[in-house]
Amino acid sequence: MKTIIHVVQHLSPGGLETMVLDMLTFSNPNHRIMVVSLEGQLLNTIKNWPRLVQYQDQVICLDKPAGISMKTVKQLMNIFERYDVDIVHSHHIGPMFYSGLAAKMSNKVQHIHTEHDAWHLNEKKDRYIQKLILFLSKPILVADANFVKKALNKIFLNYPIYTIKNGIDPYKFNIGNKKIARKALGINLPSNAIIIGNAARLEEVKGQPNLIEAMIFLDKKYHLFLAGSGSQKEYLKNLVTQYKLEDRVHFLGHIDHMPTFYQALDVFCLPSNNEGFPLSTLEAQSCGIPCVAHNVGGVSETLCPKYSQLVNSNLPIALTSAIISITALPKTGSPRDYILNNNHAKSMATAYENLYFPGVTI
């Protein structure tokens, strides 16, 4: 039996963290897989994210204080020794720093690091930290999208970089009954309503104002469901009032069961100004829902070319045109097959295991 520990900054609902939990689900059952969260305490972490209950015996929280903490390095080293760890797999810059130092000092643990975006490397401090860890622990470096790999290649030159794209659980995100899903969300709409959905933090970077403004140019049968919360909520609500869209734009807040949300839609729209490799477009398409998304970051690598549409302009009129085009298509196919063939979490987990243990039959 091999022991693999994933290290994340914190455990709260998010794309990176969800991907790590899917790794627990789909990894080889003969391995021991655990997750270490640098921040937080276990009981509070589970309370804030109930999905963790089923994994609570595999989760460790270090409750790291603010700032640099050498105690955290020692804690990781103790975990490596206690569980006889073979692989430490870090995600993002903070976990890379602590995992890299602990792996170097332990001298027997292989370090793998996945880069989920390259924006933070615009900061001189982050570039220095990453170069330091690459020198000290020489981790196997993985990019989760082709665009991330290109950005890393420009900074780290000849350092070898693998690409393993994120996957999702298609058994959880599957095609459902639209009428039942809409009823479960508790919003009564006309039978001919066409529902556009967006699930993201309500923050400026996610571009929801453009999508709300696009509603002005769409027929009144189009409705918009916004799932999520954030600092821009009141601003967005005021925008809806300003455009007199109160009857057509619906703020749903936090959704506990995201498959139901996707299944209620006719089209999912991601108008973000910046993205890494988003999971929301994968999840929606796995539920059979076509997507319209702004061409930023790794978004283009997530869309089914036949049933979803990329827009190069994030202006409301461009989003409007794409939404009308997508919803007018005959309902004769689904983007789900594309996700099953390209972004299955099992395939992702297997690719990582082959990287952990090359040449080993698993």
C-alpha cells in the first residue's frame, strides 16, 4: 500500500478543493489517500462543508497561524513519518512552499505540485518562492491546463512540466428531469421560460454585470438564475432594479445540490473576466447543459465544440447573440459525452497515479 497526501491551503467549497475530494473518490482503493489543510480546525471545517463528513477520517487540519510558520513544516514532517508517506501532492503556492520544505527535510517523500493557475506568478514574491521550491525539492510539476503550462514554461524555462486536466464526477453531475429540478429550486416560472444559469462568486472578476445587462436584449421568456454569494451582491441587485429586471433575474444564493441547479437550466453562461480551468462548465455539460463562456484562461479547453459556444468578446451583446444561438439549436444531442471522454475524474486520478508511480502496475 502506498500513502499519498494532498496539501491544500484550506478546505471550503471551491473548484480546487472539489477536485481534490474527487481524487479521494476515484483513486486506487489500494492506496491510502489523505488531505491536509494548512488552515482551519477539523470540526469547523466539516461543519462549513458537510460533504467532508464522509472523508473525515482522511482529513487533517493544521490550523496554521497567519504569516510564515516553521511549525507547519514540522507538523508536515511528523505526518510524513506517522503515516509513512510516499507522495506529497501540493496545490497552489502556500502548500507548495510548506510541502516542498518538509519533503526536502524528510528526504524520502516524493513531491508533486499542481499549478491551477499562473496569475499569482505575476507577483515577484511568488515567483521567488516557486523557484526556490523547484530548486530545493525538485517536485514533479503539473499544469491543469495547456494555457497554464505555456505560462509556466515562460517563467521556468527548461523545467519539465506535465499537463493533466481536471476532471469531475459524472455520476454526481448527470442528466436529470428539468421540470423536477426547477420545482426543487422553488421558483415558479411560465412553462415556456428559458433559463440561463451562472454559478460563481458574486465578485467583479466573474463578470455577472455583463450577463445581467445581456438580459435587456433578450425576450421576456428568458430568465437568469444566479447561484453564489459575494461582495457584489447588493451592486448586482441594484443593477437588476435599474434595468427593471426584478421578475427575470433570480438570486438563489448558496446551492447545496449543484446537479439540481444545472439540471434546471437551458444554458449555462460563464462571463468571467479571468478564469483558470473552470469546473462549472464541465459540471453543467456533464448534466447535458450547453454552455456559453468568455474565452479567457483555460475556458476554451473545457467546452464541447459541438454543443457549447465560446465568445471572444465579453460585451453583453456578444453574450446575447451566443445565448440565442445556443438555445435555438435542436435538442438532438448533448455535451455530456464530450465530458465523459475528456474530463472524467477517474481518468484524471489514473493519470496522476501513473505520474506518482511510473512503471508500476496499479
